[in-house]
Amino acid sequence: MANAGRKGDEGLTKSGDDSVSIKNGQFESGEMDVAAVILAGGRGRRMGGRNKALLTYGNEPFIRRQCRLALEWAKEAIVVAPPSEELLQAVCGLGRVRVVPDEWTGLGPLAGLHAGLKASSSPVVWALACDQPSPSPKAARLLGEKLAAGTHRAAVPIVGGRTQPLHALYRADLASVCGTLLAAGERRLGALLEAIAWTGVPEEAFIRAGIGLGFATDVDTPEEYRRLLKDAEGPDD
């Protein structure tokens, strides 16, 4: 399933001192060179003003849990948010984690993705929202396989009939497209998908691969947070 947007890149190449070759963001050995970007700059209005990145789940803040899980696959984790002592403390000791601010402050998730794409030294970015407490490296790898198989600019899950522009993979050179959209007054991630060629990965593909769909769960309100914690406790005795 693919969006009929603009044609994507034929391939990206990058070489360092050890001359590792990358095509379509993928090492010749088969391992993708990817950075996780976690958007954590929202004001949490629907959560009553609470910083969702600092909500706890499984005895750790969302943001620490996300970074820890993302780093099972990603080379580094880039948290896009205004630096704060609480946020830095939450990720302290993990290693391979950076916190960077928005360049376009207050302009929503498109601005956050723009900052993360620009900050990435990897050709592919795994974009997450800070209110998704269960990112799945297995799901991200499946998205990576779909992205590497063609010339699309992004690989996006489709779960419950809805496009999920977060927990998706994007080519890092889309930073310039994001910048152009922001300059034109856009704030929506959907505007980026409207401007590029992307491939959708339906939920059936994840299920066939034995991958649960919990990665698509987000927590926007106090009610959803209470439900998440209750579900984690299991059924009543």
C-alpha cells in the first residue's frame, strides 16, 4: 500500500573511516542505520498540563522506557524537547541519548520531527511520540524492511484503519521538506505525508510477523493513563 506522492530517493550512500556502505539507509550487512527521535515538546493540555514524557509505567518514566527500548535497535535516541532538569534526570545513565530543542517552537509535531531529522547523523529516523509507552523494535524493523525495499521516503503503520505518522520511519533528508511546510504555516504531520511518496504497512503485516499492536497505543488523557496502569496490573483476582 503506498501513497502516490513525489518519487523518493533512489538510494543514499554514506561512508566513514571504515568505508561502510549504506543503500536506502541500510548497511550492506542488513542492519539499518537508524536514529530514534522522540517528540516530547508538547504541553500536555489533554493530560491536565502534566508532562507526558515523565509519566511512569513499569516503575520508570515513559521517556526512559522509550529510549531504553528504542536503543535495542537504534544507534541513538534523540529527544526533541526543551531541556529540563527533570527530563535529563529521567534519561541519565542510558548513554546514546541526546536532548535537542525545536527550531520552530510551539508549532507542534511537524516542528519536532523537523528538529529530530536535522539532528540525526543517520539516514533514517524512527519517529515516536512521548506518549507511546511501548515502542516496538520488532515493528520498527519490519517498517525498515519495507522502507529499504523501495524508493519511498517513509514507512508508516496503519492500525485500526488509521495512519500512524508516529512510530513510523522517515528518511532524514526530509528535514528540508518539513522546513518548507513549516515556513508555509503547516503544523501537521499529515501535511508531510501529503507531500511525499510513502508506503503504508497494514496491521495484518505485523500480526503475520508475530508482532503485537500495542506499539500504536498512545496516552493522551488522565483516563487513558489510568486504563494503561490498570491493564498493566492484569485482571482482578
